[in-house]
Amino acid sequence: MSRQQRDALDAMLRSAPRSEQPLTPEEQRSGFAAALTRPAPEGVATRSTVLGGRPALELEPAGASGRGRLLYLHGGGYVIGSPDTHAGLVGELARRAGLRATSVDYRLAPEHPFPAAVDDGLAAYRELLASGTDPRDLVLAGDSAGGGLSIATLLAAREAGLPQPAAVVVFSPWADLTLAGGSITSKESADPIFTAADVRAYADLYVGAGDRAHPLASPVFADLTGLPPLLVQVGSNEVLLDDAVRLAGRAGADGVEVTLEVGPGLPHVFQHHYGRLDEADAALDRAARFVTAHLNADHHNAGRLEPVH
């Protein structure tokens, strides 16, 4: 990262909302949208749609193949964020991968606490399959809370007897609502966005008095057996670093093919800063290559005859 890029990133992060006093969910949502919304990239068409009974944003890059699909679940602590705030990030990933994407406006807490978001993620995934999408043509992705939600959605799909997609990508996943990771405190002074209190406040709004170690709320405590190949990207300067590291470790222990990338000196969901930060562009390129490689591999393997025993 060049000095110029570092200065620009620091200025951008300082402008992002960081709580000094309690804000209402609506105030948090409007502040987040004002500070971080980026429009879909040039060449990526957008249209409003409905998926799984929820509003959604469809993003289609010019020249995208008709076969592959990306289902995206946005971040925001289960309280803030929307497909509109994430149109730039989702559009960039879709454009680089050459995939049509759908970003779901799942229900937010505290109006709709756990497990509403998981129910909406599962409903969207189920409808894509029911409408004829081959799971081998489908990949999931999400950032922050949406990263944890992507894993929870696949766990719920597994329990419902649905097939798994070709791959899943998560950026800075929030995967432990018990806040047991050591980085929650050890990285607090390095994290320019969140404090431990911020993260705890989101958990309070989403789970309340419920079980914060429930596997669908905190996938680090889940059995991840049977999930598809997983790419985890995280920055070293964030309180959720250990969520990503432990999620990757849990996946590996459960026999899931997993790749963990830790970006030195980078903040939470640094991929949002594509076009301004070389590491963000490089990370999105790697994520795009990861999903397209697994989409192609699944179809290649499907053409092979199984041995007769």
C-alpha cells in the first residue's frame, strides 16, 4: 500500500460512522448509507427484484454468462446496510467474475431479530434452486455479518436437505456473536472502525437474550461438514480477525476445502475500497478467480463417469 493510498484510506475510515453515543437503528442506517454507499460500477446494470419473498437488487455485468449466479448477503451487524449500500462492492465482484448477482435485502434487527436473517437467506437460496438454478452454477458471498450469514444460510440449507453451491466467499466474517475471539480486545486499538462495545451492541440487537453460541448465529461453533470450498479474506487490523481465523480452522477441521487470506495492516472489509486501494482490487480479483475456478471445476467433474463398484 502506497503512502498516498494509506492517507486516503485513513481519511475515508475517519469519515465512517463510529459510535460516540448510542444511536437509534434508523440513525445508524442513515449514517452508514451516507458514508459508505458506492454505486454499481460502470457496465453493471441493476434492477429491483424479489427473491425469497424479500426485495433484492439484481446486478448484471455486461457480457456476463447466463449460467453462473452469485447470491450476496450484505454486512452491517444484522442492523444496518442494504443491497444499495453494497451495490459497488457486489457489482465489482460480479463484474470481475463475469456473473449475474442478486443481493438480498434480508430483514434487519432489532425489528426482526435472529433467526429472521437466516430464514431470509435460506428462502432466497431455496427459490434460486426451485427456479431451476443448478447448485453447481451458484456461489454465495457476503461481508461482515453477511459473511457469517452466508455460512449460516448454507448450514440451514444442509439441514433442509438442499444441495450445496459450488463455493462460498466471505470478507471479514462476523462468525462469533459471543465475542470470544482474542482479537476483539487485542486489535481494538488497531481497528479504525469498530470497538468491542460496537460489536457487542449489534449482538444485543440481533440475538438479545437468546443463545449467542447457536450455530446459526455463531458458525464458529457449528459442524461445517459438507459445506462447499470456502475463501475467507480478512484484514489484520480488525477486531473480527479471530472470527475469520477460527472459522477457517473449524472448516478445515471438518474436512472443508478452505483458503484463508489475512491482509497485513488492512481494516474491516477492506474490499470496499476497490479503485482506491491496490490490496482491495487484488483481493477482489482473487475472490473472482476462486469462484469461477470452482464453477468450472464442478461442471468438469460432473461430466466424469463414477466408477462402478
